[in-house]
Amino acid sequence: MIYKLFQSFKTEWSAVVAASDIYSVDKTMVANATLQAADPLVYSLSSPVRTQFATKTKNFLVNVTPTISLLTMNVENNQRKPILQSVTLGSDVSFQIAPTWMSTYKLELNQDNSFLSSAADDDQTGLRTTVGMVQTKLLDPKATKTVAGDLGYVSNQARGKNNNYTKTVLGMTYSFPAPSKYIGTIRAELGSQKYIDNTNERLDTTYTLTFGAVKSLQKYLSVNYNMQMVGNSSNVESNRYDKLLVSALLTYTGSLIRIGPKVTP
């Protein structure tokens, strides 16, 4: 749920409350205690600020979002308890390089605090820093076709040395008009994650291919279909896996409360 604290032509400030719950079932759609033991429940509160300004040569769009979130999971006696609290400050700035070229640069700081009892080397408490950029190119005058390349770097410094890692992600996304007024997307991503202090010198390489399609059904209603294929190779055998994710999302966006001056016809 979003509440607009302030809104003008150039600036917007909001408060956002969100909850995400996962309920797992087996292949026969029956609840399975083993699967549900890993189901997360996440609460979050954020306050994004979005503003734009101009210089003599460029227009800039800036987003700053502080967030606090709480992850709860089933850790004992089939009861969910908080296991991780995260405080995040995310920011990005976008500007136009050329009439058909948009550039975005991102910085995110995330402080994790783990409530789990674990060995010192497995403590997840720590600071994660993410930097990245996205370069977007419009391929037609109506902006119905775009191609975007992105590069990101993550450094996680945790108390437990087994959770210290660096990660580099390179991605490419192509958006295009699809049949029946859908907007299609194809994304390819390559990630490399190295656990710098792990005794096994663990190194993971992840390949991701995503196909998506979104369509506005009505003014406030949209549908999004997504298929994602993930392959993770690792020099530690237990961390190798392949995953296929297929999902459909129906989204309704509307205003519950409208506050403003009365308008007389």
C-alpha cells in the first residue's frame, strides 16, 4: 500500500508498506511441511523520494529510497520467527545522453542484522554495497522497441567469513511490441559470485534467460506472464542447480483515498 505524502509536478514523496508471504504445496497441490519450512514472510516499510531537475544541458531524474525490512521463517516448533533485519538506502540518477540514449547509475547500501544462532564463520550480519549502471537505447521513434545493457557489482562484507563475497552481473534486455497488444521482453544475464574467504574457494557462475509479456487489460488492471530459466554452476558440487520458474501476475492499481480540492463542473 502506498500513501503519497507530497506530490508536485517535479517531486514525489511516498510511504510504502508491503508484505510478501509464500505458501508452498507439493505437485499434487497439497500442503507439505518440509517445503513450507523454507517459506519466507517479509515485511517492509520504505519512503521513496523521486525528483527531477535540469541544468543548461541535461535533465536529471533522481530516486532515493530508504527501506527497513524484516524476514521471518520457520526456525523451530513450526513457528515463524524473525531471522534477518535489513536497512537499505538505495539511490539512482538518470539522464539523457542523446535523444535516443538514456543512462542510469545506481548505488545501494544494505545493512543486514541476523538473529540466527550460528557458528561465527556463518554469521550473516554485515554490510552489502551495490553499484551499477544501465544504458538504454530507443530503437524506434515511438519507443516501442528498446535495448538495454546493465552492469552491476556487489561486495558483501559479513561477520562470518563464509558469507563474504563479491559478485559481478552483466545483463542485456530487449523490449518489443508483441501480438494482442502485449509488450514482450527477453533478458539474458550472466553472474559470477566469488566467496573470497570461503575455505572451499567457492565460485558460482549463474546463467539466466527470461521471457516476459505484459498487457494492460483496463485502466487499472494489467497482466504479466513470465518464464525464467536459471543454471548455476559451482566448484562446490552441492551448490550446482538448474531452475525453471513460470508465473502469471494480475495487478490492480487504484486509489482508496483521494484528498484534494473540490471541483465544480
